[in-house]
Amino acid sequence: MKGIGVLPVPFRMKRYFYMKLKLNDLVPGIIIRVLSFVAVIVMVFMFYFVFYKASPVLVSSGLKIFTQTGFDKQISDAFNAQNGDPAVTFGMLGLIGGTFFSTLIALVIASVLGIGATMAICEFMPAKLSIFVKAIVRLLASIPSVVFGLIGTITVVPFVEKTFVTVDMQIAYLEYFQMTGRNLLSSVIILSFMIVPTIISLSIDAVNSVPASYREVGYAFGMSHFRVIWKIVIPSALSGITAGIILGAGRGIGEAIAVSMVCGGIGYLPDFTKGFVGFLTPILPLSAAIINKSEAMSVPAVESALFTCGAILLVFSAILSVSAKLVEKQIRKVKGHDE
């Protein structure tokens, strides 16, 4: 009765290796699912914690957060208030406006410079020089933001003050704010230099992914090099370029250290009806406000106000992330790559 109830050795070995291979296929999938679940839980907890901490100001202020200014005075009043005083309301229109204008203007400048630099690197530079410049761009993208802030404090702020701020302008607007080199214009310049490397890096990858046959078709029809770039390369790489621009916007909105060093630290809403003076207005973006006012976080009302700044930034970031996916999907759909 030899061998009854016992599988032959070769069969047992095949079964062992089959089960081992199946286990090796299952384990990575399980790990990825667990990590994804943990990431979602952490994100949900982060949103809950920030909005929970911000809830006192959100409830007491309501829509005034988006329609009123005076954040600096309100922080001072809340810090000096007695324990029995009612909850302080906050108006963050100036902070939201400073964030919006500084990021938008910097993004427009960085997008033009970034796309132009990408085309120069990918389409006009020799291969060896292109590799060197790409390495420099990626190095710039990894520079800590405090370094940009330090450079801005030493170079950009004095340059803006000497070039654009005059004594007559300082006297004319003295009742509104003290006009120095720390203002919206300095913030835009610093943010532009910080956003450009991100846009260039992602745009280079997008342009390099365009098949060479696309260019060859354009040349076969007698198109010039510039026209091939404008009509074929850029449209084909548009989804990647758009992703880079949106990621650059995310960095601009969330940047705190560098901007806080050059923005002026006062939550005024720039008034462009007065002309170029709007660019010389000191601002206080949401992210910079969290840093500049953090020394007063021992007061519950101030703490809640700063968490409200964080909550608004989280919402903006979520909107940008969703917009990036929708824009990319729409572009791919228009180009026939997606159903």
C-alpha cells in the first residue's frame, strides 16, 4: 500500500512552488491596500482635526471670514481679550486675497518662463548641455524654501524698495500702510522662482514622452521647427504641462517660510484700482499668517483662527488636486486617449 494518501514528490514540489508564487503575488497587493487604507485614514483624521480646531472661529465668524478684513487687529484683540470676553470674529478676506493674487501672478509668470525654458532645453539645446541643465533644474526644485526667503530678503526686498518705492509714495500712503520692499511684488518674484523648477521638471518629462514620429510628420509637411513645437509638441504634452502648472500652484498656495520673509506680514487686500501701488502693498497670505501669528497661539481664539487658515488652505489644495485630475482627464478625452 506504498504511496497511498501521499502525493508524489514532483507533484508536491510543483504545488509548493505554485502556492509560493501565488503568495508572492498576493502579499504586495495586500500591503498596497493596507497602506492605501492607512493613508486615507490619516488624511480623513487630518481634515477632521483641522476643522475641529477651526470650528469655534468658523461658527462665530460665519461668512464674515470671506467678506471682511482686519485680521491683524482682530488677532491683537483676541490676544489681549479677557477670559470672560465673547468669542472674537475674524475676517480673512485680506489673507485670502493676498494668497490668491501672489499665487496667480507668480503662476502666470512661472508658466510662461517654465514652458519657454522647457522648449529651449528639449528642442534647441545640444544633448550634453541639455542633460546638465536638467540636473540644475531638478537641483533648484529641491532647494529648501528658507534659502529662497533668505535670498529674497537680501536681494529682492532692497531691489524693490530702491527701484519702485519713493519718498513721495511713502508719504502719500502713510495713513494706509508703511511702504517698504516687503510687499506683494517681492512675494510674486520669490514665488515665481520657486514655482518655475517644478513646472520645468514636469514639462520636460511630458515633452520627452512625445514620440519622435509626431515631429517627423510635421517636418514631412514642411512645417518649421517653431511651428512643430507650437502645433504638435506642446498640444501633445499639454496634460503633463498642465499637471506641472497645477502642482506649481499648489506649492505657491502652501508656501509659508519664504513668503513670510518678504511679504510684509500685514493682511491688507491689494487694491489694483490705484495702479502699480497695488503691487507695493504689504500682504499676509494664509500660510504666512500661520507662521507670523504662531507666537499668540496660547490664546484659544487665536489658535482657532490659525487653524481656520489651515482649513482654508486644505480646501484650496483639495480643489487643486481634483481640478488637476479633471483637467488631465478632459485633455486626454479631447485627444482621444480616454473614453
